[in-house]
Amino acid sequence: MHYHLLYAQAMNKTYHSLSGRDSVLQEVVDYYDWWGNANECMTANYMLGSVYRDEGNTPLALKYYRDATEKADTASADCDYRILCRIYGQIADLFNVQRAPRLQLEAQHKAVDYAWKAKDTVAATIFYGNLCLPYHMLNMMDSALYYSQKAAIMFKSIDRKDLAAGLLPIDISVYLRNQDYNSIKSAIAEYERYSNYFDQSGNIRKGKEIYYYYKGSYYEGIGKLDSAELYYRKTLQSHPNLNAKEAVCKGLLSLYQQLGNVDSISKYSELYCQTNDSASFAHSADEITRMHSIYNYDASERKAILHERKANTYRILLSLIVLIMVLAGYMVYRFIKRQKQLKIQELAESNTAYTSLLAQYVQTQEDLNSAKHGFDNYRTDKEKAIQELQKALSLYQEETNQQKRWDASQAMLHDPIVIRMHKMAGTACKASEEEWRSLNKLALNNLGVFLDRICDEKANLTENEIRVCILSRLQFISSEMAVLLGLSKQRITNIKANANKKLFNRAGAQTLDTNINKLAGDSESL
């Protein structure tokens, strides 16, 4: 596809016809419209439009030229303005052929603007000079002469006298209307010397034959009728287009009227009428209106299709965004749920280990008590085991010296509600209101003075703060409290800090267990 595109560009640049390559270049357009960047899409459509230009299919040529301009990404820093200005130049040429000067002016101005953006001085000046053509067609001769002469000055400033001379036929046409024969003489001399349109025999390049008519008109104007007839006939011999043929017939009619040649007057009157009728038909208002309608309808249709494509694209993007958001939300939900499960599992494992150690401690303590009267060796072993268990248990407690609390709480540690709540904490099961009532009853029966102190109105403890104090007194650790109360460990820390402040006027949560231990000791002494 890249090869076909480069080949078409080379053919177009060297003025070789692209006729018959529409099927190949349609494949190129389809390929680059799908896979190519903005510049490649623009160039592919430009080449296909050039195929239809060479085949004489103006509507299709215009369609693909317009498609090419719409593919251009003028907001991008790497937009190929060099190609884009030439596309608008081709559009302007088509409108010139179809005698639609106002549409030609619009396209020509865009060609000039994009040529300057491409920093292509020569192309910009050529397009600028071509502005004289639609103004000439609109019979705005002053404007036509202004753009022609200004462009010529610009060309000469960059040492391109050949391109400056190429604009002189417009000047000559205007001078003829004004009968300014001195200016015409200078313009003819400069045109034939610098334009590079003439071969060694003095014949002008094909497509430029209208110049012979202008030169014949000049000779007719200065009274050299033989020379005028020579150039008029030379125009006809070179197979000019309909416009030139009409002009020559008019010139010969005028010439023979001056010579009084009745036969020739009759002949060229008839020929002039025929060519004038043909030209009028070809350039009729209906034809011009048709070209305007084709162009405007095609542009409107492309805009509607483009709008629909954009709407479909936005709908697809919106659907994708919604889907991504739903998937992202689901993944976040799964992640948070998984983290909560892992956290609960971690608390349960920690609580199970603590409960197991506490049970071992209690059993060992009982074994020690049963061996107090005589079994010294057995007692020594159990004391060592108790010390080791105390160290292990201390890892789970905020307070590091817990031996007195454990010793003073032996009876309550064996209570069924305490044992059950340890097991619930180990299985990540929240305590029910019935369990809390049972725990409160145990505290009321065994820790009455302590309970009065923490439930004092002056202390103003909340229900959760009271429960945390009771659990702390019964040697429950923070992770167990979090499970039993259905709260986070951070929330338990905050509750401990508040209770510590209210009961003991101490900041932080770390000293609450120590202060409760002291409070419990004082209460028991009472």
C-alpha cells in the first residue's frame, strides 16, 4: 500500500495521468483510513481525487479532495500543510474550470494560508497569484490586476522571474480593456522572454494558447491587422478550448469588419454565434448552480456522516467508561472484602493463640497450687513454666507486668462466660447482648466496687468504654475486644484512650490496663 501511494504521488508530481488507477487507490484509501495516521489518510484520499480529476469526473474528484481535507489534523504539530495546501489548490482549479469563482476564491485563500504554514514560499506565492483568476472571472479587473502584480513582485523578490512572467496574461487582458498598448508591449516582451512557455520555434506550451488571442488583439489595437490575423489563426490551429475559440472568432469578426471583407464577416459572425451559444450553454447559470449544489450537498452529507460517526464513537466510549467503572468498583469491593476477611482471620488466629496460652497458664497455676505442700521439684518446674507463659502472654498485653492481675483473677478466668467469650474471639464471632448481660452479671458479683467506680456518673463512660474496661480487667486483649464488639482495633484504641482520660486523667491508651489493675487492687483491698 505504501508503494502504491508513493507511486501515485510520483505520477501526480510529474504530471502523468492517474486515469484507470481508481480501483488500486481505493484499496489504498481503505487501508490508510483504517491503519494510517492523519497525514497518510489525507494523502491517500488526495491521490484518489486526482485519479477522478484526470478522468474528468469533477464531482468525485471534489468529494475525495474534501475527504482529504477532513482527514487532516490541523491541530497536530506534524500536520503536513505542504500536501494540504496543494489539495485546496486542486479544488480551486476545479472550480475555475467549472466557472464557479466564489467557491474558487474560498479554496484559493485556504491554499494560500496553508502554504504559508508549510513555509513553502513558492507555493504560497503561486496560490496568491492565482487569486487574480476568480476576480477576473467576476469582472473585478482592479482586484485581478492587484493580485497579479503583487504576486509578481513577490516572485521577483525570490528571483523567480519565470513565475512572475507566468501571471502576465491576466495583466495583458486588463490592459486590452483599458487600451493601454504601451503596457501590453512591455508585458508581451517580458512574458516571451522569462515565462519558459515557448519552445525554440516560438510555439507556446499546450494549454496556454489563449496568449495568441491576446497578442492578436494587441496587434489589432495598434493597427497591425496582418499580424493580428496571423495570431488569431494561430490560436485556432492549436486546437484551443471553447473559451479561446469563442474569443478568436470574436477577434476575427472584429478584424474583418475593419477590413470590410464581407464573406469573412459573414463566416465568422456565424462561427462566433455558434461558439458563443456553446460557451453560454457550458457556462450557463444552471451549470454553475449545479456545481454549487453538488459541492454544498456533498459537504453537508459528509458533515452529517461525520457527526453520526462522532456520536457513535462517543456512545461506544461512554459504554466502555461505564463498564470500566463497574469493573473497577467490583474489584475495589472484592479487594476491601478480602482485606476485611484477612483482618478478621488474623484477629481470630491471634485470639486463639492467646486463649490457648491463657488456658495453659491457668492449668499450670492450678497444678502449682496442688503441689505447694511437698513436691519441691515439681513446684520448681511449674514456676519456670509459669514464668515462660507469663512472658508469652505479655506479648499480647499492653501492660508487661501482669502476674498479680492473673493471680487475682483465677476464679473468674474459669467462669463459663469468660471461657466462651475467649472462644468466640478466637473464631471471629461477635458477642450477643445475652453474652454481655452474662458478663456484666459476673462483674457485678465479683467486681462490685470496681464496677461502681467505672459506672460512676462523674466518670460518664459510654457503654462501649465500660465493656472495654471490664474486658481489660478480665485479661482480654485488644484484638479480642475488637472481635467481640464488632469494631476495628483502631476504634478499640480510641475507646481505651477516652476511658483512660475520663477515669484517670491520663492521655493515650497504653496505660489503661495498668491503671485498671491498680484500680482493681484498690477495690479488692476495700
